[in-house]
Amino acid sequence: MGPELIILVIAACLVGSLIGTFTGVTPGIHVNTLASLMLISYPAMESFIASFTAASNAPIIVSSCIMSASIVHSFVDFVPSVFIGAPDPDEVLTALPGHRLLMKGEGMKAVRAAAIGSAVGASCALLLAIPFQFLMLNGLADQLDKFTIAVLIFALVAIVLKEKGIKNKLWAAALVLLSGTLGLFCMDLPIPSTGIFGDGGLLFPLLTGLFGIPALLSSAKNATIPEQRDDGSPPVDHVPGIRGVIMGSVSGWYPGITATAGASLSSIFMPENRPEKFISVVASIGTVTSIFSLITLSVSGSGRSGTVLVIREMIGDGASGFCSPDFLLLLLCCAIASFLGYHITIRVGKMMSGLTDRIDPVLLNKAVLCFVIVLVALLTGPFGLLILVISVLIGLIPLDIDAARVPLTGCLMFPVIIHGLFGTII
């Protein structure tokens, strides 16, 4: 691991930060999508990188770009959630408290809370990464894996029971089963998902339909946004971010438990009444999950996110083992990207805050909606569009009955449970 490689990795990290900023502020585009595109175009990038350094360095250089994009995305994606009402699937729970602050003219308070939560979560995760990796490699991973199915079942049951009243609990259970069955079909059935740019996978239309488009349709009803104010003071301290580290470590290891599901569970055991504190917890969980997924990759060779799965395809076993060079370089990228992500989030938030009274949100949401549909068509083809339509129909149910959208995270947890209990049954 010479100085030349470190410099190239840092340069790739800067490029990835720009990519993460783009995916974070653009509703409907997840960093997983661009990571998949980078995997498809990897041979061309490898050839380009080989023109100025050893071709063997290409995997870690491209992986560093993807990892930094993922971290910055986990910071910045709260901005459109607040000002446009189009949350990333991992941050659907922040849409309501963020919108509440926005309608009080305090949208930047939500953005600052998210940035602080992510920064605290990233700092703690980076400090704990190597000790956690050591423990996982020395037997803890095997012990935790024994409880995977039990933890996922507990998570889904807790999400359902969290709802108030028998009627809401029944609806939550129905949404878990509906979204979970659709997720199972997307994972197990041989449904084509090939678009113009290759096989984009069905996860993109599934999550976009369940969470993204319904949020856009919902926010289109709120066309009047008051003038925003920002006193520049931090709205929260470090405590919510530290709380997020606890659940983020669980989300980073167990498959299917997204930041949204983790935030819902944490709200049961560690409730936060102030919206800015809740947002900070969710932000911390998302960033911690992104960093801890590297530990999962280095220990078990599996990925808990689309970006880490792409990284695994590129570097293979390069990140495996205690403090391997590739693992340390990726942690360096996480540290740099976290620093940049905090400042980029504040800057982008201020920019969006200043534009809220100049842009017609209804027109903007319609433009974003059209863009997302075209993107799904290009990346996943006609069957991807079909999954998108079905997902939207299911995703609109919580809006129609005024219920929580968290049970829709069953689309990820339910298939893992079924596979764990019965194997691939379709």
C-alpha cells in the first residue's frame, strides 16, 4: 500500500463524494443504482485506470469511489426529504417530522439535525470499526448469525404491534405481507429486469414504488411553503446520534433491517418526542449502517447494501481478514467522505432553503416523477415498470388509510425470513 495508491484512493473518494451528492439531492435515484452502473462499466474504467497505474489497483480505486458516494449519499439524502418531501427509502420516517419543521419555517433545523446525527454516527462507527471487526472474526459473528431469523421476526412483530388500535395493527400486518410477498417475487421469480443499460435489478423499482413515488404524490398536495429561517445554531447535541449507533450496528449486520426499520424499533425503546432529535437518530442509523456494512463484508464476505455488494464483486476477498489493506483504505474513504458529507449537507440545505419560495413544488414533483419513471424504464425495462406500478399501488395504501409506511419495509425482511426458514420456495 504505497503513497501513490493512497493518493489515487483519495482522488477516487473526492469523485465519489460528488456522485453521492448528486444521488443524494436527486429524488428517486439511489446510490445503489449508480453503483450498479459502475459495475456494468467496470471493464472500461479498469482500462482507463491502467493507463496511469497498475491494473491491479483498479478494484480498490473504483470501490473507494463507490464507498465514498454511499457515505455522502447517507448524509445528503435528507435534504430532498425535507424540502421536496421525496425521501430515500432508508429515510421515509423523517419525511413527516421534516415536513413539520419545514411548514414552521425551520427546514434548516431538520437538515442540521440530520447532518449532526450522521456525523456523530460516522465518528462512532469509525472508532468502533476495527474493534468490532476483531470481535466478529473471533467468534462473535457466528453467535450473532444464530439469531438472524429471530431478530428479523422480532423486528416485524414489533413494527406491527407498535401501531395503535386493532385496526391499524391488522393493516400493518397486511402491508408487511403484501410488500413482503412482492419482495419475495422480485428476488426469487425469474422476472427480466434488463433495460438499455443492462440488468438494473428489480430492487430499484420495488423500493421506488413503495416509498419514493407515494411520497412525491403526497407532497404534491402541499404547494405553499413558508419562508425559511436559519439561526445557524445546532438544534441537537450528540446524544441522538449516539443512540443511532446502537441500532445502526444491528442494521449493519442483520440483512433486511434498513435504517427505516431500525429507526422504528429504536423509537419503541428510545422514543424521541422532538422532531429534530428523531431525525438525528435516523440519520445516524443510516450512516452507521453504511460503514458497518464494510465489517460484514470483511467478516462474512456478504453485503448488506447494494453498494457493498458491488464492492464485493470488484475486490473479491480483498477486504477480508483483520485490518487488510483494502479494508483500511475503505475506512479512510469513509472518514474523508463523512467530513465532506457534513459540510455538503449544510451547504445544499441552505441552497434548497433559499429556493423553496421560488420553485413551484407541484411542478418540481411532477418533473421528478417523470424522471424516475423514465429512469426505471431505461434501467429495468418493461417488467421493471410493471413492478413499479404494483409497488406504487401497495405504497399508496398507507396514504389512503392514514397509516404508517414502516410496515412496507417487510419487502426486505420478509423474504430473508422465508429463505431462512424454508429456503428458496418459488
